[in-house]
Amino acid sequence: MKAGIWRRVGFPLTVALILFVFLFPIAWMLLGSFKTHVQIISLENILIFTPTLENYIAVFAKYNFLRYILNSLIIALGATALSLLIGLPAAYGIARSKMHVLGLVILIGRIIPGIAFIIPWYILFSRLHLIDTYLALILAHMLIVLPLVIWIMIPMFEAVPTELEEAGLIDGCSRNRVFVNLVLPITVPGIITASLLSIIFSWNNFLFSLVLSDRSTKPLPVAIFNFLSYNEVSWGPLMAAAAIITLPVMLIALVSQRYVVSGFASGAVKG
Amino acid sequence: MFYSSWFDRHFKWFYTAPAVLFMVVMMAFPILYTGRLSLYEWSMSSVMAPEWIGFDNYAELMKSGRFRNSVRVTLIYTFVSLFFQTVLGVAIALLFERNFKGKTAVKTLFLLPMVATPVAIALVWVMIYQPTFGIANHVLRSLGLTPLAWLNSPQQVLPSLIIIEVWQWTPMVALIVMAGLTTIPSDLYEAAYVDGATAWRRIRHITLPLLFPTIMVAVMFRLVDLLKQIDLIYATTQGGPNYASETLNMYGYTLGFQFFNMGLASAMIILFFILVLAMVAIVNWIKRRGEVEL
């Protein structure tokens, strides 16, 4: 009897409460993004108000956000593409040769604080006049994205049966052809996972972008501080900007949750 | 033909070389450079060359109260957050283990905090914590409690930040543990069920010991990210008020990119780096020992 009440009432209520807690700040951001400044700072009618689009209009018209969206996209896609280009063969090589030491070396990239690289990069990129270029930002973001690609793809390649490859090799295919025409098509789900996670991590990266970008390449997470540069914070536009920044990555997670979940959990279960 | 078969025999090296080379150039070289720079005094000036001062930067840090403070802040922030993320994450994973209607949808929505851009979501929390019109104090007032200063008070700033941290990353621990739960063979449960073990005893004696390695992997991931956390702190307090939330990473950034004291910043970063490695080694040791006992 007691168990029945828990199952029918207690359990759903607990799940609802957990969801409420974890979704509240996101909902609050969306609500705020449709409120005027006066509505935000007044504490009456928190939920009932006439929504306005003025914040979103301001974000694009006044703060030029299209530019920053484009910057973020170029950097995220560039870093992801280049990481796939060199990361896929590397993961395959590691998987087939059992060179897990190399995998470990690459994992170290995740452990070391980013700030340990950033002073030398800043000095080096300044000397090469690469500060505020997409190239510098893409290279920096690759340091986060490449280990991710390799780490996700190693178990995927390990799962491909070697018999298949051997059959291809006996038929006279070169290793490159086996890799490109036989192995890669089988591992497409893994490649999708790796790409989505790469895009999310690059899109969200802040520290590297903060140091290496400037006026012309500034991506969204750095640009959002434009709303804070004066004494008074423009809360409405700030919430609209936060929504614009977070919505693409949240949409990726919602639409392709299967891939994203397996990406976040991969390597974790294997240890 | 000969060439191509030679390539094929050694393809592992050709395939891995570009990625390994990239990592070495972007990682190993900068760390060595930072190590060298930590022995110099230099303000990034092109006129004044770096001046060799040996270990003076390290000596200065050891004497500095601000440095010791940032070590303390980093450790408190990391371990308190880690504790709550792990306990809550495991609890939620166990709660979500059973099948219920809408489970997939709930799990998907649960993903959102951790994919949301940290600096953007941190600024949303600044609005939530805002003392006069923030919803946090509004709730406190309507419950008849005293409103708090949250991020503006040296005493309350760390707990306030830890709440954000726990909110954002508990789902990650839960997710990893949920993935681990699927690997536990169900006949173990059935055996326990037949033996009449209560739910709590099943969790305590079967689930948790078998999950231990997975939980420790989640702990390791979180530990590393927590020690390095800077996005959240930069976006909310930049280390303030009164250095109460200045972690090592934040202090290093300030030394390097606000004061342009590159030598001192490098020394600090090297010490920070050693601290991170030491923490990872300790947790790894606990993980290994726990696994042997099973």
C-alpha cells in the first residue's frame, strides 16, 4: 500500500520537482527575454505580461549579433571539420594498433588547465599577427575538440570487425580505401556524435576565445559581455542574447539526444 | 605497388602522426614555454626584454596571501561542488533507473543545463541572484525570510556559485551513472529479489559497489573541470567581492591579462598545473584501491 502511493504520487512528484529545478533558470531566461526592462525589475505579475520582441530586435539591430553568430559558426565548424580530418584517422590508427598510450597522451589535453597554454599562444599568435583571426581561434578550439573526436571514435572503430577490413585488403584495396569506403560508412553514427559534441564544446568555449579574439572574430560567449560594459545592465537584451546563444546547442541536444548522450557518456563507462 | 604496401604496413604511424604532432605543438611546447617564462620577470613589453630572476616568482607566490587565498577558494569550490554533484547525480540516476512514462523526454530535458553555454547561463543566474529584483530574494521574501546578498557578499558568494555549478553539472554525473547502470546484469537483482533484500539493501550491496568504477570516472571528469572552472566565475564575480571567489584559474588570468605580469602568472599557472595533476593522481589512486577491494 505504501509502495503504491509512492509509485503513483510520490515518484511523479519527485520527477516533476527535479525537472522544475533543472529547467527553471532556462525558463526564466526565456521569460526575461520577452519582458521590457520595467517588467523585469518589477516583482508583480511575474508570469502574466504582454510579451515584447524589442529585446531580440535590439540584440540584432543595436548589438550586431548576426556578426557574432557567424563568427561562432565559422569557428565551431572549422574546428570540427579539421578535427575530424586529422582525428578520424588517428582514432582508427590507435584502435587498430592498440596504441592506447597515444590515446592517453591525448586525454592529457583534457586534464591540463587551458590557461597553461594561453600565455604562450597569446605571445606566439601576437608575433605571427594571428590574434583576432579565425585561424588562431580554430587552432585553439581544436585543442579541446580533437581529443573529444579521438576519444569518442576509438571504441567505435574497435567495434568494427577486422574480418571485414581483411576481406577488403585481400580484394586488393589499399588501407586508405578500406578506411574511407568500408570503415567510415559503418561508423557514421559515431562520427555524428563526435561532430555534434565538437560543435557544442567549441560553441560554448569561452577562455580561449576571450584571449585570442578581438573586434572582428569575437564569438558569442565573448560578445555577450557587451551588455555589461556600462554601469547599468540591459537585462532584457542580455536575456535575449543568452537565449540566442544557448538555443542552438539546446536544440542540438533535444533533437539528437541519443547522439549527445552517448557522446557525453562515452569513455566514461569504459573507463 | 611496393610503395603502397609499405604505406599499408605502417599506416598506423601515418594515420596518427598529424593529430599527435598537433597536440604536441599546441600542448607540450606551450607548457615548456610557460615553465621557462615562470623564471623571468616580463610585462609583455617589446622594449623591455624578459629578465631572468630564477625562482623569485615562486618565492613571491609562496609569501602572497592572495595566492594562498586562491588555493583555498579553488579547493573549497571544487570539493564542495564535487560532493553535491556526485551524491545528487547518483541519486537521480538511481531514481530514473526504473521505467516510467515519458522517461526519454525527462532524460532529454535533463540534458539542457549542461549543454547550455556556461557564460550565458551564468549571466541568467546573475539576474536570478540580483538582490533587489532577483527571483531568489523574491522567493525568500514571500516565505518571510531575510533576503540575501548572494554574489555580492564575501560570505555568500562561494555557496551561491556552488549552487550554479551543482545545477549545471549534476546532470552530467547522472548521465554517466545511468549509462553505467545499464551494464549491471539484471540476474543479480533477481537473485537479491528472491532473497527478499529490500530496495535500500539492493542499492547498498549490489548497485553501488558495481557502479563504483563508473562513479569514479564521473568524479574524475568533474574534478578536472571543477579545478579549472573559470567561465562561471569570470561571468559572475571575476573573483570578487574582496577576492572571496578568486580561484587559481581566475587569479592566473588576472595576473596575465589584466596586469600583464607574465612571469608571475606563468609561475602561478605551473603551480596550478602541479596541483591539478596531484589531485587527479590522488583520485585515481582512490579509484584503483576501491576497484581492487571489489
